[in-house]
Amino acid sequence: MFSSLLSACAAFIWFSSAHAQEVDYLDRIDRERLASGEIHLGLFLNGQRDGSFHLGWQLDGDDIHAFDRSMLASQEIYETMDVRLAANDLSPRSADIRFHAGLDIFEFDVDFEPNSVSNTITTTRPRGEDSTQTLSAPLPDGTLARVTAFILPAIMHLEVGESMRFDWYALLSHGVAQITLSAVERVEIETPAGPFTTTRIELRGGAPENDIFVDTESGDIVRIDVLGQDMSFLKLADD
């Protein structure tokens, strides 16, 4: 009985170590997929279509130009974002965001230097006072922009049991967090575009946390769940 227990424990230890391998994202990037791509999903809130999420990226010289055009219609939230990343290692260079919430407009002008960031936020309120403030903060080595955490699963391959960790800088909240992306299981899902066999990737450490579902055949992201909210982004049927 005791030897059986030891064998079981040894098997568990081997299984855990074999299925919790940490990898370096730079070793896994598919440069062809990095050169041009997009994630275009419908936003569903409480089970109803309520907007869209359209994130794309394009190689532009030594930069990757990442751009986001998204909206949550029922709450009158609209966002446009343009981010410049270094093509060789995805380190952030600059970002510009225009965020509409009802009548108010928030503009973020972000500049990155090695190990630091400067974020100038301009607020326009038609029925209130306008304001401008500049925030700065140190950044750990290797910090990525938040948007990169959503691009990575679409430009690389993670086997179930593999994970990676890095620090991200969230532009809207001006905060740094340590993030993990972990491929945890193969799962069948349904979307308006039909069924998919996917790898579920857990994005943990930021706020909010997400589950990202990558189609095993195409490598495309076909669903993103926002944890703690009844909100999902789903691949839509072609028009």
C-alpha cells in the first residue's frame, strides 16, 4: 500500500512537471502571422449582441502597428487605439487612445522609454470641466503593452500544459501587473460562426481576467470570455 502511494505520488509529480512547462514567447512567435493579422469578434453582453471588438496589426518597417476599433453600444462606450511595438521583441514604443464614454472623451498619449512610461490623459467633458494630467511610472525590464497579451495567442502556438509570464502595462489604468498565459485544455465551443475545436488559454493576473479560445485548425482567436462578467466576444458568421 505504501509503495503504491509512493508510485502514485511520483506519477503525479512527473505529470505536473511535464504539463506545466514555461516557455519564452519570443521563441514561439510565427513571424508570418505577426506581419499581418486581426481578431474581429462580436461583443455579447448578457447573451445579447451589443457591440464589436476589432483588433488588427500590421508590420510597418521596424514597427508593428496595432490598432483597435471597438464599441459597447448600450453603454455608449467607443474606443480607437493605435499602438506601436518593436517588431523584433514586441516592446512598446508609443500608444494613442481615444475613449468615448457617453458624452465624455478621454485621450491617452503614451510614450515608452527603456524602463519607464509617460501617459498624458486629456479629458473633455461637454457638461463639466476639461482636464489634462501627465502620469509617469517605472517599468520592469521586458514590460509589454496590455494589448500584446491578446495578440500573442493569435501569432504563436501553445501546447496544453505550456505557459508564459511577463509584465504588462495597462494604458487606461496606468498600472503594471504580472501576467500569465496558460494553455489549459482542448475544448469544443459554439459560436455564431459555428462549432470549433479550441485550445483554452487562461489570461491571469490582470483586471479583468480572460479566457481566450484559439481554433486548433486555423490558429485564429474565435472567442474571448471576460471573467466575472456576463460578457463574451464571439466569432460571427460571415456576411
